[in-house]
Amino acid sequence: MSCMNPNTVLRNYYGYSSFREGQFEIISNILNGKDTLAIMPTGGGKSICFQIPALCMSGITLVISPLISLMKDQVDALNTMGIHAAYINSLLKEAQINKALQNAKQGAYKIIYVAPERLNTPSFLSFVEAVEISMITVDEAHCISQWGQDFRPSYLKILEFIEKLPKRPILSCFTATATKEVREDILCILKLQNPFVQINGFDRKNLFFQVEHRKNKNRFLLDYIQKHKGESGIIYCSTRKNVENVYEFLREEHIQVGRYHAGMGIEDRKKEQDDFIQDRTSIIVATNAFGMGIDKSNVRFVIHYNMPSCIENYYQEAGRAGRDGEKSNCILLYSGQDSVIQRFLIENKVFNEQDEEISAAIKEKDLLRLKKMESYCQTENCLRNFILNYFGQVTNISCDNCGNCLKVYETEDRSEEARTILNCIYEANQRYGVNVIIQTLRGSQSEKVKQYHTNTYRTYGKLKDVKEDIVREWIYQLIQQGYIRQTEDSYRVLQFGPKMKELKHPNAKVFLRKNEQIQEKEENSDKLNTLQYSLFLLLKETRLKIAREEGKPPYIIFGDATLKDMAKKAPTNTLEFLKVSGVGEVKEKKYGKSFRDVILHFAMEHPEIKPSKKGKKTTKMVPFYLTQEQAKEFLYQEEMTGLEIKGALNMIKSSNCKDFLVKDIADYFESIGWLEKYVVDNHVFLKTTQLGLEHGILNEEKISKKGIPYSALSYGKEAQEKLIQYLISIRKENIE
């Protein structure tokens, strides 16, 4: 495929009319030759930010990724769109790798995904010496930092590989989760040169976050799944044992479910993963070994049965929900035992070939991250803000779209119980953690209580008639209100907080929450109506049928968001179908008829499904113009043809503008003397004048099919800028 304009690629291949926030700036800087580091939330369209420049540059782009399953997904998706790409990793045999590299040398691929372990192999080094590498993209770039949550030693070899190349290419790095410390590591270790750094933010507005303190987690799971039948979801557990237990529980409740953990055989894991990706199974129970690189776009919920070890892991795993931008739920079921398990795993972590001092520092960092994770589970404040603030995106405005913001509850005077809890901590000389204090207050006969002699306290058994989870919830609320604090060390001892002194006043009151309930949030007006939803289900069936015939995941054919837009617009011809978000020209040719046939049949039975054009206001169309903001979206190139300029301008124009034509370019430059007409055999042609030549308009002499010589024009940057300024200047007269 020849090099193209980014806006044209976006429309023709990806099927979108405009870039998402931040994408244009990233693509523009890469195409202008700048090293780039981009932090973008999962589902924010980061792949487009390196795939489109790869198609617009002359050589090959190497995408370094640690995620084998994601490589295959993305290459399948590119090939489905008509973009030829390949991947090279340990799943391929040597003969297959050699064949792929040979094809690449002959110009078959613009994009090659490669595992970091393959970079410095003799065959790959020989390959890169023989071809033009225009860009190296490091995906999941946080893996290069040993302070990140997914440190991969193989990533440290990337710089060594780059330094072996005959010519240093552009370097672009992408990740969804990176703290300030990790971002600095990426910039430093990979030696990015005068880089453009874009932080698009970490917010996933379509995700609803919720923390539930539940003793009976299985009851919650069952209720949730029954209320969300047919939805695709992942249930994460911290141990293999928990995976098996939850899996068996759901199967006994006659719920179709899969499972995935490292204790299973390779073939069993592959089958379970494929069943989930192909929508043969809608729910999967798994450890965090599952999901790395899974690009399944229609996961509607992610439930953490246990608390993860850090915010980075939680946000990455929860972020596997709603990658298509549709509303999805991320729910964490928390219990105090989760903290005990995670602390044990961190303290017993084994480091291979790692300096003792560095190992100790990493463990200390892991424990601090665990403390933050625990604070997330216990906070009363906005959950979304907690996550964003953790990643350095400071905000104090409540999101009104998380479990805490929508939680409604009553409060009650629990001053007596609060004083009892605090007196128990006092009797313990502020030496014990939550579990010992709870066991003491509830009059437990446990060995720990006897060992510590807390059964001799005056507060022993004072709350014996109160359920354990309620006492625990009271303690967490007292921590949040500042009456109690937990130490930062591994023992997490309960001590008096700064507000403790307020309780010295005999009339001081402590109010704690009760009867918590999450209020229903009103749905947006973009929700499908009953008829549209019926069509959406038929379109899903069609997608599934095609996917199984082609052996591809359904979301690679079209995502749920595209099918929903299809159901709303009910397109019955090619032109209408191309206006559906996410439908490009290649996919329209390949799949359009199958989906339109379903819509046509449905419309015959339900004619009201077609959006009515009666009474629709007609907008008065004005000659083409640009606003200053629109002009910023025009991506300048070293050279552009008239057709490329036309396509790029029509992508960013206002809806009340007439389409921009190639003739409009010629008319303008002729009017200012940069082009002039000439006639050959009664045919009128244009060519550049000396003035036009000086300002970057070039001629290339060609012969038409009829044997007539003519000048093919191309426009340099100076000419492009002149045209854009003209289109901005005429805005006022066009609007008037």
C-alpha cells in the first residue's frame, strides 16, 4: 500500500470520521520525525496512533510487544481491514519466521509485531540490516521499568537492538498505566531524543467503579450474573484454588462459565481463552495470568473476587471492560483476608539474579503500593478520583458515576461502639491489627486471642452480638474519619488517629453509616430503544456466524459499538452503511451485504426502524471554509496531491459546508498566479508558474491513457499552508 494521508487512512480503513482526543497530536509529531511517549487510557485508541503513521511512512514499522495473544489479535484486525501485517514470536516455527521476513523484504508488510526476545537473534538482525525501518514502537512501555508492575528484563535489550541498526528510526512508546517514576524510566532507559510527551489522562469515563465489602462473595456474584444475563465478563481471583472454587460454584448454579489459571495445561488454557474470545463462553473465572493482551472489546463487566496487589494491576485488569467505549462495570469484592494474602505473596516473592538491595527496595515499593490498594478499598470518597490522583491526574470534583458517588445511606449515632473499639486498641497498647481487635471485641476463643491474652481485656466480648463484617466496617469508617490510623509497615497495626482527642469531650458524638445502597443512575438518551435492540441482537448473530466461518473473534469483524450504531441508522445501501461509525471501505466490501440483508429483512417487517427523513430540517450549505480550530487538525505533509488535500479537508470540515473539491485548489492557486492553464488538443490543463514553483508546487509530466501529455501537480508544505490560511480568511464571508 502506498503512503497516504492520515485522515484518509482513518476514514477508508478504520471507518471513523475524526480522531479521538490527543490522537491527532501524537500522529502529527511522529510524522514530523519526533520521538514520542504517549500515556493513553485502555480503549483510548493508542494502536491507531502508531498504526496510521506506519502506513503513512515509507519503510517498515516494528511494534515491540510482550503480549503474544495481542499480537495475533491486532494483526488479524489489520488484515481484516485490508492492511497487511505480520507477527514474529515464539509460537511460530523457524520456517514460518523466515517466510514472514522474506515477504517483508519484498514489501509485503508495513507493520511487523515482534516479541522483545526475538530482536537480537541473528536472523532478525540480518533482516533489519536489509530493509528500511522507519519507526520502532514500544507497546506496553511500562514493562521497561523495574519500578513498574510488569517489569520484563527482555525490554532492557531494546536499546541494545536500536543501537545496532544502520540508521536510528523514530522511536514511539505507548502505555496505559505509568506513574511519574515509571514515565521517567521509559524516557531515560530508551534514550528518547527531544521527545514529544503526551499524557491523555487515565480516565475511562465509560467504566463504573464499585467496591463491595461482602462476606458472602458468591451470593453477590450469582445475583449480579443473573441480573446481567448474556453479558460478557471476567471474574478475577488471586489464587488458583479460588478460581476452581468459584468456577465449580457457578457451574452448580447452571451458569455457563470457563476458567483459566497457570495450573492448567497449555491446550486447556488455549481452549478456554478461545471459547471466551469467540463468544462461545460469555464468562470466565481466572487468575491475573489471563487477559494480558486480550483485545476483546465487548467485555461488559470485570469483577475482582479478591483485591489485587496494586492500583496499577487493578486498573489494567479492570480496564479490560468496555474497550469499545460502551458502559461497563468494574466491581471489587473486598475482605480483610485479601490484604493478608497479598502481603504474604509480596513478602515471599523470589527474585532471580537480582541484587539483594534492589530486591529489598522493590518489596518495600510493593508494600507501599499494596497500602494504596487497601486505601482504595476503604475510601468513602470518589473511586475514580482516587485512581486518577494515584497516577498524577489530580482532580477533586466528584465523578457522580462510581459506587461511592452514587451511594446513599443513613447515619446513626455509634458513639458508644466507637469508644469500645478505641478502648480495645488502648488496652492493646496500639500493638495489634484489625483481626486481633475484632476477635477480642467479639469474644473469640481463637489461639491468637489466648496467646496475646486479649481475653483478659475489659473490652473482651463487648461486641459479641455484632456480626464480624459490621465490626470490621465500623473500624474502616473510623479510619476514614481519622479516629484510627493503620501503620505503614507490614503488620498494619491499629493506632490512635489525629481526631482521637475530640472524643475526650463527654458530649462528642460519632456517626457511622448504615443501610448503604447504590442509587440507579439515569441512562443516557443514546440507549437503544426496544426495536433497535431487537435488530442489534440479530446483527450480533450475523457477526457471530461470520466470525465462526472465518475463525476470527467476533469483535474483529465489528465491535458492539459499531453494531449499535448500525441498529440506530439501519443502513440499507452502501453509502448509508459507510456512514456507520467503525465501517471502512474494506469491511464494507467484505461484510456490508450480509449485514444489510439482515437490516432490509427486518425493515420489511418493521418499517418504523428506518430513521424518518420527514420534517427533518435542512441546513443551508455554505461554500467551504475552515475555523482556526479545524485548521489545527490538518496534518501537513512534505508533498500532497490534490486528491489527498481534498480528502483531508473534507474530514475536518463543518457540517454546514459544501464538500471541498480538487477544482477549488486549482481555482485558488490560479487566482494568485501560482498555476496557469494551457491547452493541448482542445483539452485544458494546469501547470505551475515560476511563482508556484518557488512556493512548492511541483509538476510531473505524464501521459494520459489517450496519449495526451499533462502535468500531475503536487503541493509542498508552503503551498498547503497558503491554502489553509486562505480557507480560514474566507470563513466570515461564508458564514454571513
